[in-house]
Amino acid sequence: AEWARISSWSGPGQTSDGRPVSILANVQDGAGARSARETAAEGVGLFRTELCFLDRDSEPGVDEQAEIYAEVLEAFSDRKVVIRTLDAGSDKPLRFASSPDEANPALGVRGIRIAAQNPGILGRQLDAIAAAAKQTQSQPWVMAPMIATAAEAESFAAEVRARGLTPGVMIEVPAAALLADRLLRHVDFLSIGTNDLAQYTMAADRMSSELAALTDPWQPAVLDLVARTAAAGLAAGKPVGVCGEAAADPLLACVLVGLGVTSLSCAGAAVSGVGAKVGTVSEEQCRRAAEEVLTTSDPVEARNVAARVLG
Ligand code: PEP
Ligand code: MG
């Protein structure tokens, strides 16, 4: 019965008392976007563009990139689509953009940092996104991965706005969460990547199964940074989403809503489970769960108190 109720969830995302929460899908190409369109996802909260190019030796030209991005925009025409610029490096090396000989790739030239080392690469990608937007008559939001400073957010935002697009940044580095209010002076939205935020907060490799207990997104320290980020968004009147694995856990999704997050983006397969669960709890329950979770000392306790409040 639980499964039937969940699989028949049809959106839109909202709590039982009607607080809207956009439930979005993470995609990596046009085919993924078209299958996500079959779910009740209201849009795309994270398009991981680097995954389109893992097999390339050289940077795809602007026209070819535009074609690929347009496929995703087409699948969700008239819907929200958040495109992430290349998050090359570390666990997703791109032969044409990553530095091959780094001792600590997760702490190396990855995400937005590739832009400084590869002159023009960001500008060309933004040109391609702008062309795809024009061609499909859509208005995608564009965000940068691995932002650590306000200066990075400022220069990224300028490049995005120069092309008539809407800029945001990902919150994946603890420094960015702590300075969320200052990043928000430059950008129109934030999106929290809990996979990397957990990795960098806990100083534990997200790829290591031995360290999975440390990179658990229920870690109270990680949720504290989510809370600060969401609070900064509320204060600035700007949306703050979560697009990491945390958003795919229905119980944790409710906690994120209680912390003030305004959208949740997860794998297409998780969309209806998350949407259905959020629909069973009130905003007040989410707030109470969030408050209690922030008083806990470990992820098991955090999950238990949330389960008590949220059923
Ligand atoms: C994240 O870090 O949580 C995220 C969404 O980005 P990725 O998993 O692609 O690093
Ligand atoms: Mg990430």
C-alpha cells in the first residue's frame, strides 16, 4: 500500500498544509531528462554537464555543446532547469580540462577552479548555454560547482548575467556555507550539494565506503551548515535548494524543508518517494524535526529524532 501510494504521487510538491516545495530531478543528458519528464518532477534541479563529456579528449565546440544542452531544455520546456557548469576534476576527471597529476584531486583544481586554468572554457560553455536557451526559448538558471569565495561567485555571476542568464552557486565547501550571505550579494540562488559538503565538512572521501558513516548526510555538522545556508537564503529572499543525495532520502527531505530549503532535487527514481513523504507532513512538523535534529550529536540520533516527529 505504501508503495502504491508513493508510486502514484503526481505532484506538485507541497507539505500536507500546502507549503510549496519544488521536487526536481537530477539529470545528465537529454535521454535522462526525457525519462525524468515521465516522473512528477517539476523541473531539473541539477544538470551535471561534465558527465556528457567524460569520454572526450578535447573540448566540444560551442555548437555541439549547445545542441546537447538544448535537448535537456527541450525535455523540460516551460519548466525550471538548473544547468551546472563543468564540475571537472576529482571523481569526474575530464581529459580536456583536469590536471592529471594532482596529489589530492578532491582538494585540487576542480569545479569552478578549472576556469582559471583553462582560459575561455567557462565563457564558451556559457555561450553554448545561452545559445541553447535562445533556441528553445527557455530561461535556464546556471550555477557553478565548488565555489569557495565571494570573489568566485562575483566573477561567475558577472559572466552569467552578461549572457542574460540567471546565476547561482553551489554550496559544497564549508567556507561557502559559512559565507552564504555574502555569496548571495552576487547571485540569485544557492543549491547545496550535500555529497561534497559532507565530504569537506567531515574531511572524509565521499568515494570511500569505509568512511560512509562519516559522510552520512545526517551528520549534524553538515545539517548545521545546511541550516545556515537556508537561513541566509530566507534573509535575502532568495531560493536555496538541495541537490545532493540528502534530497533523495524522504525523511531527510522533510528535515531539509524544516531547515528552510525551498526545493529538493534528486535522482528521477527517488522523486515520487520524496514528493509523497513531504505531502504527509506539515510545515510545522518539518520545522520541529529540523530544530530537534540540530541539537543531536550523531547521525543515528538525528535520524531517530526526525523519525519520531515525522512518522
Ligand atoms: C554534491 O556534491 O552533492 C552534488 C550534487 O554534486 P556531485 O554529486 O555531482 O558532486
Ligand atoms: Mg558536488
